Amino acid sequence: MKNRTKKRNSHQFKWVMAALVVLFLFPVPAVVYCADPGEADAGTWRYNPEGKPDPFKPFIKIVEKEKSAGETPDTQLIEEQAVFLPPLRRFAVDEFRLTGIVLAGNKRIAMVETPEGKRYILRRGAYIGINRGKVIKILSDSVVVLEKIKDFEGNINTERVILTLRKNGGNS
């Protein structure tokens, strides 16, 4: 009885293998239905880009300002940067709140909070504030920022602003 089942299975196996060989050696050409490009089918939808924005163009336009005769490249650069300020340079230094300081060996990192409630990390040498103040020291309980402020006469004065860490999370 065992011999009969083996013969039946081997016989079926041979036919399946033969059919697969024939299919791979002599493939049947596929019938492809194509629409005639000259005819417009009522049920076919086509994309029309007229009046729509191009998704591959940037949505922010960069406008180059023409230089006047008395304008130097430095003043033009400062005016262009005023439009795209980083988050730490959008507020005055006094408006920031020092929320934490991490001391890890020689490296010190401070965390400040903006009036909007967003938090940012400060390291020594980072720029903060409208007047482009520079972080010169991070102490265990405060951060010292050096600002260069230009007065109405055109003189540049340096001013130290100290952000202190508030004890017990107080808001005062």
C-alpha cells in the first residue's frame, strides 16, 4: 500500500513539474488593453496644474534687497538677519527665566525658558537676546551674559546681565 501512494505522488509531481517547465519556457503573451490617447474617456480623471501651487518650490520667498550707494555690506546683513531670528534672539535677555543648570565636570549647561514657555539649552559662547548677548560664564547658580548695546549717539556700551536660578521654583 505504501508503494502505491508513493507512485501516485511521484506521478502527480512529475506532471506539475512538467507544466511549470512548459510555462517558463513558452510564456503566453499577455493581452494588454490600452486606451487610445486621441480619445478622451468621460470616466477618466486627469490632473490640471493650472492655478495650483508647485509643491516642489519653497513656500518662503527670499527677496534680495538692492544696495544703496552709502550702504555697507555689514548693515545689509544685519537688516536681513532681523527677519529670520533664532528663538533665543527674539526676546530681551531680562525676559528669559533660568530654570536649571547642569554641572558635569568641566562642562556646564544651562536651561532657559522664554516668555512663551519654550525651553532652550545654553552653553558658554551661545548668543542670546535682542542685542546679541553672549554667554561668558555659567556658574553653579547663575549665568553671566555680556551684551553690546548701541546708544542713540552710536556709541557701543558693554553691559553684563546676570540670570539667576530661582530657589524652590519661585516665580519672583
